[in-house]
Amino acid sequence: MKIWNETAWVYGELARRLARGETAAVATLIRLEGSSYRRPGAKLLIAQDGSLVGNVSGGCLEEDLRERGQRAQRSGQPERVHYDTGSDENVVWGLGLGCDGRLDLWLQPFRPGDQAEVMAALLERLRGREPFFLKLSMPDGRLELPVTDDASGEVFVERLEPPADLVVVGAGEDARPVVRLAAEAGFRVTVVDHRSAFLTPERFPAAQRLVAARPEKGLGDLPAHGQTLVIQMTHAVALDRAWARLWADTAVPYIGLLGPQARRADITRHLPVEALPRVYGPVGLDVGAEGAEQIALSILAEALAVRAGRSGGHLRARTASLHAD
């Protein structure tokens, strides 16, 4: 989900820079052993002026990659870059790393006109909702879409999964930080409310869609598939009952209900028994949240955990790799 949005961001900016006659370079994380802040597929754009878009680490590699990226733009030569973040050598070279991981990145320079057709096709795919594969061939740095079976030379193939949909029902003040944080986390956010005056781009600049609707009209074209998460924040029990009945009849795996246990019991007694495991109320993880912003963090953390099939517990108690499915 995050990689999809980052890929759209990086290659969209790359296309704009190239159209202006500028050069740029893209660093793609292609191999990882051990611990790292990002997974393979993470991307970083190094612009001609040295500005950066995206990230491939927690900030420890980007400065070095900025210099390498600008050098690659001048030479026109791609480069495979290796970092060992558990090695003392990196401290000597001033990188100050210490994540105990070994990473390989492919650094590809671009000049105006390079791979224009495949880049346009890639950006078109990224505006859709279907997963797809993208292949990066080395050492020529060619992008391929769709992917063929040609395995000559070394290649990096990634599967890009579209972002999950998050539907926030209720456009009150407490919904605003939820929408902002959800969009920053990579969700495609839809805000629904029967009060059209509350549904303005000024209030929800990060939302992809603002939909004026009441539950008695049904779900219409609202997202309601297996990769949709719903947070109900209407503050009106009757409205929440009606909306929850609609979502219960869909494949939505997460229906978050704002409010205490008694309110949840009132709403869920009208739902089919088989839908109850998908209802999370009071919504959010137990982190002692207070105030709209902290509650938004609690809610989004739970939504991410449910989508990933995780328990939402402490990472220090986890015995498997942090990124293992």
C-alpha cells in the first residue's frame, strides 16, 4: 500500500522533472538482509537540484544517495550501491548507521525522453485499483510493464498492491485528524456525511472523495470490498445502527465504532452474528489516548494491524522478523 503511493509519487515527480528538461535519478531498494527501516521496492528520487522525493531508509542513507544520484546524472551511468548498516566501515565513512542490515539499491539516472512510454503506462496503472508487476532490468535500468518471462540478466520484480480504502462515516471535527493521518499512512480515504456543508476540501484536503449520503439510500458506489476499512464517527446512534447494518452485509473486514462498550452493544444487537467479529468497538488500540489527535493515532494503528493480520502488541515481544507476514 505504501509502496504503491510512493511509486506514484516518485515516478510522477520524475515525469514532471523530465518534461521540464531536467535530469534525475531513482534509487530502488532491490535486496535486503537483516533489519531495515524499509522493504524492497522502496524508492527515492534525487532531482537535478539535489531535492529528494520518497525514502529508502530512516534517513541514514539519503544524504549519501543524494551525492551518488547527482554524480550518476552527470555521468549517465547507473550504479548498484551496497550498504552494510551493521559494519564499522560505515561509521568510518561518516554514515553513522546501525540497523544491522545489508541493503542493495539500484541507482538509475534519467534524462529527458528516457522510457517515456513505459513511464506513462506505469502512471496510468497507478491511477487504477488493480495489482500489477513491475520489472527493473539491470544493468540497463529498463522498466518493463507488463512483465514478460525474459529472465536474461539480473532483474528486480515487484508486485504493486493498490492502497486499501478507508471510509470515514461522519465529518465532525474529530474525523479531521483521522483522515489526515490515514492519507499519510497510504489509505485511499473517502469521507461520508449527510451534511454537505461539512464535506469541504478545506476541512478534508487529504481525502480522495467527499460523499454526501444517508444510509437509507444504501452504499451506492462507496468502497465495500475486502480491502475496505470503515470507521463510523457520526456521534448519532440511529445513524450508526443504519450504517453498520449496511457494512455488515459486505466483505468489509473492519467496522470501527466510536464510543463506549454500551454504545457498541446497542448497535451490534441489530447485526447478524456472523458479522460481529468484524466490528471493533470501542475503536482503537488501548494506548491511553486522549483528545482527537491521540485517538486518531489509536484508531489508525488498530486499522493497520487488522489489515496486516497482526495483534497490535509490543514489537519487543515479537520473535519473528518485523516485516515477516
